[in-house]
Amino acid sequence: MFRSLIVTTGILAAGVLAAIAPTNIEAATLMRISSWAPPTHPQNHLVFPGWGKRISKATGGNVTTKIEYNLASPLKQFELVRDGVADAAWIFHGYNTRFVASQAIELPGLGATAEAASVASQKAFESELYKAKEHRGVVVATMFSHGPAVIQTKKKIMSLGDLRGMKIRVPGGVGSLVGRALGVTAVKLPAPKVYEALSSRVADGIFMPVETQKTFRLKEVTPFVTFMPGGLYYGSFAIIMNPGFLKKLSASDRAAVMGTTGTKLASHVGKIWAHGDVVGLADAKKFGSKIQTASASMYSEYKGITAKLEADWIARVGKRGVDGRKALRIIRSTVASYGK
């Protein structure tokens, strides 16, 4: 019994000493990233894991990341991060009418890859678009863009007139303005719902980048793909972070995390999305999708139909304290010189 008491006392003492002894081992802070696309989407199996590795390396392992799914619909991701339910997320600006300045990158005819467009969008945001204060309540890690949107339909399009009255899923933002200009019957729903809408014939077609032929399996439900020279339009996104999450980090870790954002992150995201377009097009061709480029007459007509969009956007953002012409100059000069 005496020996048992000694052993027990020793164990208790060791526990107390372990509890009060100083240690250099601290649990890493976890950044919970909300995502609404399927796990197989490049945003989830390439973009966020790559960013997470950069964050972990920059902070010496003090900050790690984890993707969490189905926390909210794509339309509610901004509020999810603002309210601290998630520490970070990606948002599509077209899902919310509050975002007007971000439409700078979406205007037709940019003629850029997703990588060049993403970096251009971030540069315009840093220089001018931030003045609109459309992201109040969150911290913008980066702006980015998908590649040129294409027309994906159940039947072949021979002229722009063929689209008039057709039920087309539009995304919001400039994409919806394009749909209105073309006279389509707009079907509005978030990206994860498009396959179901097309397979059930709620929609006859969709405006989205060609990567979706693979990532959202649209090759199965929209076998005809029409490219518009320069891009039908582009799509503005942002990766956002909760300011409270950043505030609880040490000053050095906070600076390290922020060091992974901006144009560095825009390039990382855009490069993956640009590759997604290449893979999506190849996959569509292999599957048997019919690919065409709009004729010269279709392109000329399209430019005329959408000519007012730029002037209208400049006027709208001017009311929010943004010099739209300056923002567009930044975007176009960045795209023109990108990679050269």
C-alpha cells in the first residue's frame, strides 16, 4: 500500500509539473474556409490547398487551413464571413446587387486569360475600385476572375437572333446585362444548380466559362459551345477573410498571412482557372461537344448590342466615388502587358 501511495503521488506530481512547466508547443490557429463548389472543382482541390500551404509556410505552421462545405448557399458567403461563421470564403460578385465596382473586369471583349484578368482585377481594386467600399465588414484577400464566358446551349446557335427568347441561365452582374441585351429569358440560379436546371429543361442554355463543361459536367446537358471573340463577358470573384480572425493572430502571423494575398494570390487563382479552361475545352471536345467561334457578323452585331455597357458602368461607379475610366485603363494595360 505504501509503495502504491508513492507511485500514485509520483504520477500526480508529474501531472502537476507538466501542467505548470513552460512549453514551446502551441496549437496552430485554424482558418476555416467556406466553399460552395464540389470538392472536385479546382477552387477546392488546387486553389485553397495551394493557398493553405503558402499560409502555413509563411507563418511557420502557426496558421493552417481547412475547407468546409455546405455552410451556406453561394449567395450567403459574404454574410457567413462577415459574421464570423467562417474565417474565409470565396464569393461571386454577381450574386449580390451591392457589387457594382467589381464589374469592371466583367465587361465584354477583354480578351484575357483568367490569370491575366485576375491580376488586372486585383490591381484595379488596389488602385481605384476599393473606394466604392462594397466589401465593408470583411477583408479582401484578392479579387479574381474566371476566363471568358462562352455560350453553352442545347441546340446550335447560328445567329444572335437564335438566342432571343431562349431560357438562358445568367449569373448576375454584367453577365445578366448581356443576357438582357441579347433578349434572352433570364433564368437566375447559383452555379451548383445549373446542371439540374439544364437537365430538367428549366433552362435551354447557359453563359459560363468553358471550364464548366468539365467541372459542372455541362458537356452532358449543353453539347453546343459558342465562343465570342474577346469573351462574351468575364466573372468577378473575391476571396474574403473575417477581420476578427486576423485580429486574433499575432502581429507577425497576421503580416505573414496578408503577405500571401493581393496580386500573388490573384495570380495563383487565375493560373489554375486558366488551366481549367484549357482542360474543360479539351474534355468537351473529347466528349463530342460541338465547338464553334461566332462569325464575324455575329461578333460585329454583339459589339453593337453591348456598346452601352461600358459607359453605363462608368456612370454608375462614378456615383460611388470611383474613376471608372482609370480602373479600366489599369485593367487593359495590365492585360496587354501580362506575361511579356
